[in-house]
Amino acid sequence: MEDFFRKYSAAFDAFDAEAIASLYRLPCSIADIDGVQVFSEKTQLIKKLDASCNTMRGFGYKRSEFRMRAHEKLGEDGVAANIDWRIITTGEDIDFRTLYVLHRVDGAWRIFNVNVYQ
């Protein structure tokens, strides 16, 4: 899981919406500051992630750091991961948590659900 989230973090650090989207499975859902959204098409997901990247650029995003809070197997091909995130910005850093549900698809972990919380 640590390697997966290093890739995820690096994709955000690069503001690369397509690379971020490649780490999701479809359909997927995201619950964040924009509300609850369900995505069934990759173009929709990329558009959402691109908007998130633009917002992050706007508030001075420099990089992200994460700590694996907990993870639990959900059968053979699923895992729930609780992550503490710190966003380093040009101003004040931002701390939050996220619960992810990931599925193994064709041998690779992919995000099915994201729930951002404080």
C-alpha cells in the first residue's frame, strides 16, 4: 500500500490528472469538499481531478506527505486504507484524513472509493 500511495502522491505533486485517474477503477466515487460524486467515465474523472489540481495550484500547493494510519484487508482483492495527509503549501500547511477503498484489478490496486474527512 505504501508504494501505491507514493505513486498517488507523486501524481498530485506533478498536477497530472491523467496519472492520478489511472490509479482509479471505474466506476468510482469521491466524497470531498465538492460533495459526493460518482464517475463512470474516465473523461469525467480526469476533469474533476484536473479541477482539483488547479485549485491546489491556486492555494500554493508545493507537495504532499502521507502516513498510513491503518489498513485492513477486505477479502482477497480489497483493502480499506486510512491515510493522514499533510499538504505543504507556500502558506500554512493543510492536514486532513482520507479513507480509501481499493480493489485489485488485473493484478494492480485501484481506488474505488475516496472519503475525505477531518
